[in-house]
Amino acid sequence: MCLGSQLIAKAFGATVYQGRRKEIGFYHDVEFDSTTKSRLFDGIQSPATVFHWHGDTFDLPYNATRLAHSRDYQNQAIKIGSAVGVQFHLEVDAPTIQLWLDKSKEELSAVPYINPERYPKHPQKHGCHTKKHAIFYQNFKSEFNL
């Protein structure tokens, strides 16, 4: 999802660049914007706890609607016409998170403020993600008449 949002932003002429700090792990800080222009996040509490795995960000493309932001990243979700970019991961489950952690030990060891050992083995205890994932995709289908 997050690379997709960066590619969408770039395709619509925005700049993609390294953020101030990597966001990897669960954060309870994503707030939803423009709820009158899009109902994609209806039914998901704001601020939301979501799983992040990114260090890059992007400027808001011309004619884009910002749908979500966080403390460190102003553009967490955007919409341009029928293109939707989401910088965080509603789709992950415990096995996926563990796989990413296992495959990224060297990368993570270079980031002193990230401690993979503190990530829960059961992300549903963090209020994540299966229900939010289902709500988002139902809203997506509804918003685009699919």
C-alpha cells in the first residue's frame, strides 16, 4: 500500500522524498480528513491505530484530496479521482508483520528508535486490522460503485 501511494503521488506530479524519520510499527496517530469529500474511512475511529512501514513521504499532488495525516507524515492517504493512495497498512496480519521483521533485521538494526521486539505477536490486540481492512474495502466498493 505505501509504495502505491508514493507512486500515485509521483504519477500525478508530486515530489516523493525521504521523511524526517522512519515509521515502522503500530502508531495510534492517523487522523482522517476530508470526510465530507470521501467516505473511504467511515466507520474507522479517528485517530486510528495502524501499522506503518515506511520512511518516505510525498507532497500532495495538484487536485488531490488528503484523506489522512499523522503527527510525522502530513499525507497518509490521498485520493485523486478514482486513484487512492494509502501510506499505512490495513492489510497486514501477524504472519506478514513477522515476515517483514525477519527479512529486515539488518535494516531495522540501523534505526535506533525502532525496537521490533516490542511489536505484539497478536496485532488484533492493538485494534488492528482485519475489521478496519474489511470496512475500508467495503467503503471503497461503495465510493466507486463497484
